[in-house]
Amino acid sequence: SKSIVAVVGRPNVGKSTFFNKVAGKRISIVEDTPGVTRDRIYAEAEWLGNSFTLIDTGGIEPFSKDIILQQMRLQAELAIETADVIIFMVDGREGITAADYEVANMLRKSNRPTLLVVNKIETKKLESNIFEFYNLGLGDPIAISAKQGLGLGDLLDEVVKLF
Ligand code: GDP
Ligand code: MG
């Protein structure tokens, strides 16, 4: 059956922006308010002849760090259960947070194929920001800019290799 790719990560890292770029339509809601995506949203996508279902995850608007963490744990658990490939997205401008470490640990222990994606890397200068993400223990970070559409092809190459 068709492969499932789930995008998980903290509110505001750019999951929905990425989802919309790959899905080719503006389906998921992008807001400057963190975590505005209310539900999981599905889209059919294709890369190099591989069709797959892409899942955007979000949650209700978070009131507190505790709620954000709770939602992220749930997202990660759902992704671990249902996805063939998990894209764990982090914010290349903000750096690693405690919540990132927690989710990274869950994903690593699950042994699900996971790609660590560092978003918001638009410039050469920002590229050196990706190195700290090696500390998450999920292998080589992949730099993209979902907004500018940079690095998406290379990332999707890695995704379909894992099917
Ligand atoms: P989500 O909460 O993870 O789904 O994040 P969104 O996709 O809703 O994006 C949150 C904010 O980050 C929005 O203001 C986006 O425009 C912005 N954003 C998303 N991708 C990028 C990117 O590649 N570069 C920059 N600079 N901003 C981005
Ligand atoms: Mg979203």
C-alpha cells in the first residue's frame, strides 16, 4: 500500500509551509500564531514516480509549554504508529529546545526511519546553524527553506529512498 510520510515538530517550525509546498496546493493553514493547525491534514504527493500520503500534524493553539510538549508527544506517537517515514522538523534559527530533545529521543527509540530536517535556512550564513542539531542523535541534519522552496528536492530524494 501507499507509503505514509508524517511531519512532526514544534509549533511554528514550518511544518504546514513545507506540507503545502510538497502537496502543491495551499491546503494546510499557515499562521503566524504558533500551532494553529488544528488537526492532522492529509495530502497525496508524488516524487520521482513514488506516490505517498503526506500528513501534517499540529494541534490546538497551545497555552503553555506543558501543552505544547503534550501535543508533540502525541504527534510523535501517532507518527511512530502510522508513518513509514517521519520528518522531524526543527527551526534552524531558534536552535534546539528541550521539547526537540524529548521528541528526538522518542523517535530514536522507535527505530522508525526518521529524517532530521532543519528549516528556515535561507542563506549561506545560516548554513552553519545546522551543526548543533547533530546533538539530537538522529543523523545528518538536512537543511531546507520551506518558505523559499530550497533543498526540497534533495530532501524528497532521501524520503523516497526510505520507502
Ligand atoms: P507550523 O506551526 O510548524 O505548521 O509552522 P507554519 O508552517 O505555520 O509556519 C510558522 C511560521 O514560520 C510562519 O510565519 C511561516 O511563514 C514561517 N516559515 C515557515 N517556513 C519558513 C522558512 O523556510 N523560512 C522562514 N524564514 N520562515 C518560515
Ligand atoms: Mg501547522
